Amino acid sequence: MKFITKIFLLIFFLTCSTQIFAAEKDFSIACSLFPVYDFARAVADDSANINLLLRPGAEPHEFEPSPLDIKFLNDSDVFVFAGRYMEQWAEKISRSLRDIEIVDASNGIEIFNGDPHIWLDLSNAQIMIKNIAAGFSNARPDRAEIFNRNAEEYCRKIAELDSKFLELAQKNKNKILVFAGEFAFGYFMRRYGFDYISAYDGENEPSIKKMAEILNFINENHVKFIFSTPNISAVTRSIAEQTGTEILIFNSAESISQKDFDAGLTFLEIMQANYESLKKFIND
């Protein structure tokens, strides 16, 4: 009898705990890919249950939501996506969603050449953060003050790093960055004024002619460092081996590995690591 009583009490406790947890997490947010997911984490309060649709390590440009993803979206209070150039699927799906706050984080940002990686210009990142805060405030007006305060604090941190990149660019003595991996950094280069050459045209594999140009440039200019995304390609390794250069990681932050996701890696940490890579290159 005592055993049955204990079981009953355990079930009652677990049920109450679940109800308490659900009550605390009463604001459901769906985010398309990592940058807006991390911005949402910074802006939201403890009442938010924030979910990332694009699985860590998945390819953003090839993502197609599953029926389970669609159901989850319909059950959410807010859907945040980075913009139609990155996620055409998101813009289409958002038209069919009902009674959900839709946040296109790219609103108010000028798009260049269809490049979707807008967050790599940290002034754009601040606009995205403010768009997200506005969307959250529309969905939960009673918490608007908290969202706006969190956004202001996060934008302050982003602005500080933005200033550090601008200062670093001014110290650059006409060095040209060599990107030997996939190139997604047009907004970054435009914002901070770095000159660069890239082996890749977007994500397209470099031609034999392009490879020869890169190798000649590295050898003729005594380049010591080349840049790559965390997914170091065979092409990048080949360039490094042929030229004796060191590979420096430069991360577009559009997607991260499961290991980094589980460790709680943030957008600010990624961009700070990019800063350290650039600093090493410039101070050489």
C-alpha cells in the first residue's frame, strides 16, 4: 500500500512539475537558422521556448521543412526568419500561417546582389535584433519593455565588436585576404573595407584557371595565411599544402555543428573568433 502511495505521489509531483514548466515557458518561438535563433535567445525572456528549425550542421540553402516542422510552426507564437534570399521556403510558408507573428529579420536592410548573409555586417545584425524585438513585442505587448531592454543591451555588445572590426580594418597595411574556402562574406568586406580574393565563386568549386591565379598570388606576395570556413574543403587543404600557408578559420555563422550547438556557442563568440583570425593576419 505504501508503495502504491509513493507511486501516486511521484506521478502527482511529475505532473505538477510539467504544468509549472509549461506555465513558465508559455511563449513559443520558431527560428529558421542559427543567427536569428541566437538573436532571439538574446532578446527573449525566461518565458520563451525557442526552437531552431534548421538542424545543426544542415545545409541552409537546401533545407525543406518536414510535415512535423510545419505543424510546429503552426503551434508557435512567433516565426523568425532571416530573409527571402536565404530562405525562400520560409517566405512561402509564412503566407499560409495563421495567428502567428511573422518576423522577417531582414526588413529595412538593403540587399546586395542577392547575397543573403546580411548579419556579417554587424550594423545589419543590429537591425535584425531590433526587428526581432519588435515582433516579440507585438506578440507579447506586456513583455515589450523586457524585449526592448534585452535588444538594446545585445545591440550594445554587437556595436562594440563592430567598432573593433572597423579599427582593425584601419590598421590593415593594404594586405589582401585570401579566401581558399567557400566565400559568403560580401557584406563583411563591404562594411569593413577589406580587399580580398577568393578561390570560390560563392559555393562553386574553383576552376583550374582560378586555382592557378590563387597559387600565383600567394607565392608572389609571400602570403602566410589563407582563410576558410570551419568546413575545410579538399581544395583549401591542397592550396595550403602547395603554398605552405596556415589556414585561419572565418565563420559565416549561418550554421554550426551539433557539438558547438550543444555547447551553447553564440553568434558573438563566432564573430569574436573571426576578429582574432583577422587580427593574427593583420599583425603578422
